[in-house]
Amino acid sequence: MTIRLGVNVDHVATLRNARGEAYPDPLEAARLAIASGADGITIHLREDRRHIRDSDVFLVRAGIDRPLNFEMAATNEMLNIALEAMPNACCIVPEKRTEVTTEGGLDVIGQHNSLRPIVARLRAAGIRVSLFIDPDPAQLVASAEIGAGIVELHTGAYAHGKDGELARLQAAARQCTELKLECHAGHGLNFANVAPIAAIPEVMELNIGHFLIAQAVFDGLGPAVQQMKSLMLAARA
Ligand code: PXP
């Protein structure tokens, strides 16, 4: 089974917003990433709109010919935007205004009652739904119970070198098969640490953003995406 690369272009918008100009354009970046081997594009519309804006969601949705994965907090505002934009997939993430990035996974167990109707509304509209969780067996069981269909395993602790984290991710990926959950992974992945994650046979998709946009400063976005994709495919082979 092969593995897909979703390129997150949020930080192209971060750079654009820093100067209040119209460039660099996240849609142009998304198209270049696709031309360079990305299998899909990911964007996160945060509550504070610090990078992606509402208009970007619709422009990227209409302007690419690959699946769009829309990361969103579990709020009614985001649900309504998702139902209007109709991305291929929504990844529900925890969100705190003060965090610099998504720190830790969703507490699916604790938020069971509030997540379930959002998952149901999205799925009823034909949108694939994933839940961004830590590689925790109980969170995986809860994710399957509320009918998500997909989980994205948070690789942030692994990327920070936490002991035993690769083994936890491998075990969580195996558990996905038992629970009939499609397994994705992401956060903090780069050229140096992607291979062991891409080699996990159950993992079907990686979502990678910050490193690729940073590496684009030196290599260009196209070559950075190409190199990431070939590292992933080599690890999987
Ligand atoms: N997956 C999810 C659910 C995320 O929230 C993020 C960060 O926005 C990523 C993947 C990508 O993480 P990074 O930017 O560290 O590659």
C-alpha cells in the first residue's frame, strides 16, 4: 500500500499576512506543491485567522484538482464554513488561541458529546472526517466509537525525540486496523525524521507543513516537496 503526502500551506499565508500584501499566495503554493508530488493540500482556518482566511478556503477549494483537507476546531462556526466549502476531508483539531501550533491531540473521550454531532453532520454531507489525536489506545477506541472513520496521529512528541514515541505510534497504527480506522499522521515531520513514520505500513497519509515551507526558503517549494515525497516512498518501499 502506498502513502500520500498532504502539504499544509498555512505558513505561506503567515508570510503573506506579515506584510499585509497579496503575496505569497497560498493557492499558488498549493498548485506548485501538487505539481511537485503532493497528493492533497491541507489548510487550517484558525479561530483567530492568523494565517488562512475564509476567502483562502474557497479559493484553494476551487483552484486545485486534488483533495482538500480542512483542519478545523469543533465549533459551529467552523462546521458551517466546512459545509459551505465542502472540502474532501475535515480534520478536527483542538485549538487554543494562545498556542503557537496545535499542541497535543483532541480529547475525544472527554468531548464525546460535543464531537459526535459535528462528525455526524460532516459525514452526512459526504465529507471524510479525521480526528487529530495522540497515539493513545483509549482515544483511538473513542474515535472509532463516534464514527470518525479516520484518525491523524500527532507526531509532535516523536519529532521532539520523546523516548518510546515511535513504538507508541506503531502500536496505534496497528490498533487502527483492528478498529477499522484509516490511519494518518503528522506534525513536526522533516527530512531527518520522516522515514520511520512513513515506514509504518498502516499509515496512509502524512500531513506536513512548517518544515516544507521553511525549506522552501532555501530549496524552493517544488524541490522541497519532491524530496519529501521521495523520502516517504523510499521508506515505504
Ligand atoms: N496535522 C495537523 C492536524 C496539524 O494541525 C498540523 C499543524 O498545523 C500538521 C499536521 C502539520 O504540522 P507541521 O506544520 O509541523 O508539519
